[in-house]
Amino acid sequence: MISVLSSVWALLVGVVLIMLGNGMHFTLIGLRGGIEGFTSVELAIVTSGYFVGFLSGARLTPVMIRRVGHVRVFAALGSFTSAGLIALPLMTEPWAWTILRALIGFCMSGIYVAAESWLNAASTNQTRGKVLSAYMIAQTLGIIGAQALLTFGDAGNSALFIVASILVSISFAPILLSVAPAPVVEVARPMSMTALMKAAPLSTVGIFLLGSVYATQSGMAAVFGTKIGMTASQIALFVAMLFAGALVLQYPIGWLSDRMDRRKLIFGAAALGAICCALGGMVEGALWPMMGAAFFAGGVTTPLYALFLAYTNDALSTEDMPAASGGLVFTFGMGAIAGPVVTGWAMQGLGPGAFWTVLGALFTTIAIYALYRMTQRATVPVAQTESYLGVLPTTSPVAVEAAGAWAAEQAEASETP
């Protein structure tokens, strides 16, 4: 493993720094928005703005790279991201924040495309799984670490926004100064929603709903904490628990995924998420029980994303997987845009506790639909399924396609005598 990481350590260090800055700004939006008196609906729209930009960036960045080059696009997007983070405390208006968040989302999506292209190019068929796993761990650790950094400042001034901007700015140094050559970026055209729904209905519906879950957790958790009177340190811990759960539960769920019907595991994980959300709503105000609920509700979200991708790979041919991966990333993005808006309206009308209500309803719908799909399609024998790889919802189509290719290679290798 050490020899594998030695070739990509600079990229991974850069990814951790990027996620430190990006993770800080996600929580800062909720903290500063509360100080400025933004409503839940306004903050929900601001949150959705990021995912509008993110979805656009995933589609347009490969085109930009082919036109002007990998390094130029990467550096330009990094500059705009840093500028956007600094501008947030200078223009504390909902409309301005929505535009800036869309800009940051666009740039971050492009940065992921570039970084993941470098990682993929630096990997071989034998090392790709380990490299992608290390990348996912680096991303998650960066988000968790970002919450710890928030405890050292005050969201009421510009200091923490400046720190986030600095972290993103310096993250490009180890990446751009590394010896890795600039790769060619090729992303397959996404499969149409009609074709995707016909080929993999459970994954299509499930990933749309999961996009709403993920965006609500990452974007509205700080808003929820602000509305119920949590301190800044408690909010940071609450957000950290959502992602710490994903880090801990990823391996056991992945282990089970390769040994049982994935639809049953999807049902079980979604049901666990729904139960934890119900408990979170019941214990509102009790800090540690609520942290526990966040740990498990957040903990099943990321593994569910990887489960849906793996289940799609089981159902499709190797040739169709790249297009299907792009379609699922687009579907996830559409759900991520819708989720915070629905949650914001619910919190505005029903109170902060609607944060848990909406999340619980989404998890419940995933579980029920998984049960329904079990009655519509025969179980794929475990021996014929492809390998599970813990892909994060924040990754671009580049990493999703690479993970799908790795899964297919692993399945072929296991079948070879």
C-alpha cells in the first residue's frame, strides 16, 4: 500500500486541503446565515445553488480541459473558488450567496474532475482500487477535519472564510508541482433517464432520493443546529458525526455487499437511516443522543451511494456502465438540488424538527421501493455480482467510471481459473 501511495501522495495531500476548505464553507454558510437572520428557505436555496453549479461543472469541465488544457483549467477553477470563498462574508445577501455558491460548486466539480483524472492516470489495473479508496478516505477526513477548524474562530467575522480560502489556494501547490503528467479527460455521455430507468430502476430512483438526503445532511445540518440553538462547536461536531459515521460504516457495509443480495442490504441501510432520523426527531435537544442519530443516519448515506452504483454494475454490461455512471451522477445532482429546497420549506412551516422528518421520509421511501423491486426482478447470484468500492457522492463522473471499470476487472479476475 505504501508503494502505491508514494506515487499519488501529493494529489492526496491536495485533496485533503481542498476538502478542509470546502468542508468549512458548507458549515459556515449555516452558521453565518443564522447570524445574518436568513430564513430556512433562503439558506435552502443557497445550499441548492452549490449543487446546481456542481452538476453544471461535471458536464462542462471535460470540454474546457480538451480546449485549453488540464493545468490551465485546474488553476483557473482554483482561483475562482478561492475568490468566491473570500467574497461570501463581503456580500451577505441570499441572492449573492446563491450566485457565489453556484460558482463555487461549478469550480469544485471541475477540480474533482481534474484531480480524479490525475489519480486515475497514475493508477494501474492492479492499484486502482487502493488508490480510489485512499482518495475517498482523504476526502472524508478533510471534511471531518474542517469541522474541527471551525471551533478556532467566529463565524460572525471573515476570519474563517479567509482560512477556508487559504486552504483551497495552497491545496493546488502539491498537485500542480507533482510530477504526474496531465492526463486526457474522457467522460462518457450520460445515459438518458428513460434508458437508465428501464435498465436500473432501483438505482435511478434510489440515487435521486439519496441526492436529496446527502445535500440536506451536508447543507442543512448547520442550519438545523442554528435554529435549535446549538453552539458553533456543537454544530461542528454534529456535522462531523454525519461524515464520521460514513467513514466507520463504509467497510462493514461493503463487506456485506459482496456476500448478499444488495437489494436487501439497501433496504436494511435505508431502514436504519429512517429509524435513526425518527430517533433524532424524538430526542431533539438531548445533545449526545442526537449525535448518535447523526452518526448512523449519515453513516448509511455514503455506503448507500456506493451500493446503488454496484447494483447498477451488476445489471448492465461493461460497455454500458460508463454511460450509466454519468446518468446516475446527473440523477444524484438533480436530487441534491431539490432536497434542500424541500427541507427548507418544511423547516420554515413546521419548525426545525422537519430536518429529521424529511430525511426520515426519504430513507423510508428508499426502503419501501427496494422492497418493491425485490418482487419485480430475480436475485443476481452473489458469484455473478461485481466488487463493491466505496465511492463518495462528492466524486465526479471520472471517479465513478473508474470505480465501475475496477469492479468489472475484479469480477473478471475472480472468474479466471
